[in-house]
Amino acid sequence: SSDLEAHEDMTRYGGRVRNFPHERGNWATYIYTPYEPVEEFFDLMDTLVSHAHTYGVILTKMEEFHISLSRTVVLRHHWINPFVQSLRDKLVPVYRFFCLAKHLKVYTNKENNRTFLGLEVSSGHAELQDLIL
């Protein structure tokens, strides 16, 4: 792969870079639940981006939001269906619950090559952990 292809990949994937080499038959995945932001969330995001800019820190706004329930893991192709089925079996009996995220937190991935701001779940954290443990 050329440097140009690597640059195109970074552009196409929002600046993300592969943290482990691609291997035929391996699939990277993680568990998350989508988050549909309310207007106050966008107001907070605009304030944070503006404030960071005054200190010379450039933040990139994301277009989609989620609550991460796991780190990225690698699955062999033949593990995908059993993995998805085990998640379905675990999640079907779960009743709706409330989450509150009220603390701003800086997150860095394991390789220390990607840093982002997020809101840390404070209320509902135990229920989220129960979903995947």
C-alpha cells in the first residue's frame, strides 16, 4: 500500500488509522448503542469547540454519536454470527433504563494516536456494564 492510499484512508475514515494490520478473515468490531443528541448537546459542543479554539486546539465535530460499550476487538469471520447471536440473546430481556452523562472526559485510544472529548456516563453506568459482562 502506498502513502497516498494511507492518506486516502485517513480522509475517508475521519482521521482514524488502523491500529493493527489487516488480516484476511479478521473483522474489527466493537459494541455501542447510538445516541440521538438533543439541542443542548449541540450547544455544549459548539461552546467546547469555540473555547478550545481560543487556546489553539482544533476540535473536529462528529456527525454521529454513540455510547461505547466495548473496545475494538478482532473477530474471525466464522465467529461473527455466534457473536451477534450471543449479543441478541443477552439484550432481548433488557428493559429500558435511564442514563445520564454529566462529566466531560478526555479519552485516548490504547495506541495513543487518537484523542477525543466525550461525556462520561454517571447514572446508568452499572446497567450499561451489565449489558456486556
